[in-house]
Amino acid sequence: MKISNRVALVLSILLVSGTRVTASPLVNASSPPESLENWMAQAPILAENELSEPLVNQIEDRVNRILLRHALSLNALLVAFIGLFLAVAGTSLWFQFYKLRQQTDRHQQELESFQADAIAHIKEAIAEAEGVLATIDERVIYSEQVIQQARMDSLIEMKAVADQTQAARDQIYQKLAEFLPRLTQFANTQAAAPQSAPATPQSAPAQTTSHQSFTLTAVDYLKQGDVLFLETRYLEAVNFYDKAIQTQPNFPEAWNNRGGALTKLQKYEEAIASYDRAIQLKPDFPQAWNNRGGTFVKLHQLDAAIQSYQKAVALKEDDPLIWLNLGNALLKCQRLEEAVAAYDRAIHYRTDDSLIWYNRGNALAKLKRHEAALNSYDQALQIKPEDGEVWYARGFVFYEMQQYEEALACYEKSLQHFPEKPDAWNNRGNTLERLQRYGEAVASYEQAIELQPNKYESWDNRGYTLAKLGRYSEAIASFDRALKIKPDHANAYYNKAFCYANQGDIKASLTNLHRAIKLNSFYREVAKTDPDLDRIRNHQVFHRLVGGEFSVTS
């Protein structure tokens, strides 16, 4: 019965595992497969037949092998499951790491972008600060020039005042000389006259003493005012000139000097009134006429200034300063031939003044008399070789003569003496562009922009030269900077049209061409023959633009 139970257990296990026991002496291998019910039916039979012990052992051994094989299969399956779990876990970890890496890269890019923006803003702030510093430096230089000019004017006016003072002093002495004989005669008469009539002899000396004290006091006030004027204490100087006038109302020198101090205080109308009073008291007063002309120049009333200067030179023909002032006023009025004639008269009386030769050269340059202008500049440089302004003007004349190498040399010389002059850097860039040295030209424009960031001409010129180098995007950005400073700068729009045409952006090119023509119809004529616009020349809108079909005011 024990064996039967064991056999039943083994058979049950075999049935559960689904494995058929083969090579058993109880089952014929050649017999057809039997159903599950047959196996179940045989189980009691086998038990009842009381199988032998060896056979049971054999069956147990086979069952053990089967169990071992299943255990191994289960272990392999477990290992595979664990491996799959680890693979899935590893894949998940890798995916999470990949997402983390992407986020890190994105944050890194954002950080780099922020850093780049911050650096760009810092650079822009530095550039603006440098621009402000450059402007401050330029103003300092300008202030120094103004101070220098004021010193020169003061010395000239001081000399004039000294001459006037000496003349007044001479007049005083002359009057005293005329009066003293009368006083002596009166004293002799008084000595011989009876003592009973003292009235007349007592009144005459009192009047004389009063007149002498009256004149000397006014001169003292005038001198004190002149000292304050030279110390640039103009308001205090006016107060002393007023005291001189209060003491002696008919004192033309005091009125004249008062006008000079009021001009320095930019009270031009009051200064003109003061000069007019001086001239009313003394019509033949060349210094007052000259100073009056200078104040009218400050008021931009050039015709009145010229009339005053002409009055002055008529009274004092040999004064080169008055001729120089007259020439300058005529030059500002574009009366160029008359200006040259005035400078020639100034040079006739003074040949060693570089300023006269320089201004004469400017007038001749405007008349397109280039050789004569260069000769005048050369004369100025012989007197003052380090004058950067003269070198600059000389370079401009050579540029107009299309002698670009000579022009470049002059601009280089000008910058040696005046390296902070943005116009010189800009014109140097223009000259280099003409010489097709585009890279150097761009650098020169950038130097001009560094010195004067709001110089729209340099931005425009820089853009044009970049376009010559084929760097159209940079060129357009440069034109945009020019237009930001001066929105009605038609040339920048025209140059943008050329750049967009070369980029193949026909619409943008035509739009900018229309804006240029709208601001200045001159560009309509330029566009008709400009080879830079060949890429849009066949477009119907182009023909309508240059044909005038679009209204300039549209």
C-alpha cells in the first residue's frame, strides 16, 4: 500500500508536468498515445499489481531528473526575469539620465545665452560710456580752444584798451596843458585885483579842480574794469564800466569796453546798444565799429556785421585784424571773392599770421581754385607746421582733386597733431575707400564712431564700405544705426536698397529705394544709371519709381 501511494504521487506529478514517461517496461512505445483518462485508470491497476521496488526507484529517479530540469528551467526563467528587470531598470535610469542631460544642456545653453547677452549689454554700456567720455574729451578740447581764443581776444582787446587809455590820458594832459596857462593868468590877475571882489577868482579854481578830479576818477574805474575783464570776471567788469560812465557819461572808451564785457556775457543786444553809444560819442572809433561787427556775427546778422567791419577798416585801413574779421564774415555769407580780397588786404599788413592764410585757403577751396588754396595752406604751415586743422583742410582739397594718396598723407599728418578729431578719421576712411583699401577704411570709420558715436555719416560710410566687401548684413546694420541717429538720411536708405538687391530681397530693396526717393528726389536720377541696382532694374515697380509714377510725398 505504501508503494501504491508513492506510485500515485509520481503519476500525479507526471500528469501535472505534462511529461510522458518513456522507456518504461509497462508501456509499449509502439502503442498509440493514450488519453489522460486511461492513465488515471491505470494508476490503481499499477498500485494493485504492486510494482517492484527497482521499478519504483527508477520512476523516482526519472521524476527527480524531471524536477531538477524544471527547477533549472525555473531558475533560468528567474535569472532571465531578473536580467530583464535589470535591463528595464537600467533603460529607465539611462532615459532619466538622458532627460537630465538634455535639461542640463538646455540650461547650459540658456546660461551661455544669458552670459552672451550680459556681455553684449556690458560692452554696449562700455561703448556708451566711452562715447560719453569721448564727448567730454571733445568738449574739454573745445573749451580749451575757446579759452585760448578768449585769451587771444582778451590780449587784442587789452591792447586796444591800452591804446584807448593812452589816448584818453593824452587828451587829459592836453586839456590840462590848455587849462593851466589860463589858471596861471587868472592867478596873476587875482594877485593884482582888489580884495573887495573875491567872487570870480574863487569860483574859477573850484571849477578847475572839480573837472580834473572828474576825469581821473572815470579813468580809474575804466582801468579796474579792464583788469576784471582780463580775469574773465565780466559781470564785475560791467559794474566798473558803469561807474566810469556814471562819473563821465560821455566816455566812449568805457561804453566800448562795456560792450565787450556784455558780449562775453552773451547779452548781445545790450552790447550793441553800448557800442552804438560809443560810436555816437566818437564816430571815428574803429575799435568800437570792429567790436560791434563781432557781436553782430554772434547774432548771425552777417550783413550788419559786414557793414560795421567796413566802417572800421575805412577808419583804420592798416589793421589786419579788422580785415581778417571782415573776410570771415564775407566767407560765412558765401561772398567768396570779396572774402579773398579782404584776406589779401590783411596779409598785405601782416604776412606772418597763419590764421589769415588758412582762412584765405578755405575761401579759395570753396571757389574750387584748388592750387591757390593749397598754396595758401602751405604758407600757413610754414608759419605753424603743427596746425592739424590746416593739414586737414589741405587733405580735403587733394581729395576733391582726386589725388587720394596725397590726401591720405595729409589726413595722417592731421591726426598726428589732432588724433581726437572724428572728421579726420571719417575723411581718412573716405580716402582709403577710394583707394579700394576697404578693410582699412572700415577701421578708420570705426575709429571716428568711437570718438563720436552719434556721427551718422561715419555709420553710413562704414556700411557702404562693408557692402563693397560683400558683407551685406553687417552693412545693413550699419545703415540702420545711421538712420536711428538721423531718420531722414536718404543716402542710408539708398544704400540699403543696394544691399537688399544683392541679397536677392527685391521687395526690401524697392521699399528702401522708395524711401530714399521720397526723402530726396535726387536719388531717382541716380538710380536710373546705378549699376548697383541692376538686379531690380527690370522690375515694374523700379520703372514706376524712377519714372516718377509714385508721388514723392506718398
